[in-house]
Amino acid sequence: MTSRQHTTSGSPFEEQFGFCRAVRDGNRIIVAGTGPIEDDGSSTKGDAAAQAARCFTLILRAIEQLGGKASDIVRTRMFLTDFDDQSAVGEVHARFFGDAKPAATMVGVSWLCRKEWKVEIEAEAIVQG
């Protein structure tokens, strides 16, 4: 039997909506939809690329807190509010995970939890060893 571990990021939505940033069960880590939130709870300023970089930074932090690393990521899901941002967000994805080459999905959505958000991202990892 495995024991489930959780980690939080301090996002105000975690307490408000009753979830955690990531869960590890066995060798699998699942990271919740991660928006561009700064440590003080404010939204990351800038374009979709800057916001995606912040999301990936938070995702990696959560995975590392649960014993994983970037190369353990096997799947990402990127939600964008503007079709024209796909190349910029894709380039940031490649910078963070190009060597790991996870299965990736990028979809357009009409809105995210905060109006200023341009991107929200989920990830899954399988920890080796």
C-alpha cells in the first residue's frame, strides 16, 4: 500500500476551492491546473510566455517537493485564452521540458480563474527509481 503525499503552493485558490497543488501516490505525481500566481498571491504580469514560465516554475517546484524532477514529467496540458499565444507558450514549454519530451496538449478556452490570466497548465510525472 502506498501513502499519499500532498504539497501546496500558497495559491489563494487552494484553500478557497479545497485542493492542493500536487498529489503523489506511489511513483505518480499529478499537478493541478496551475495559473500564473506569484508568491504574494498576485497574478504574474506580462504576456502569455511570461505567465507560462511562472506556471512551469510552480509546477517544477511542486514536483520537486514531492521527490520528482523535470525529466519525470510525462504529460502536460496547457490551456490558453488566445489562439495567437500558442507559439510563445510552446517555446517556453520546450525550454522547460524539451529534453523530457512529455506528451503535451494545448487547447483554447474562453476563460480562466482570473481575467488577466492568459494560460493555465497541468502536469503529470512518473518518478523513476
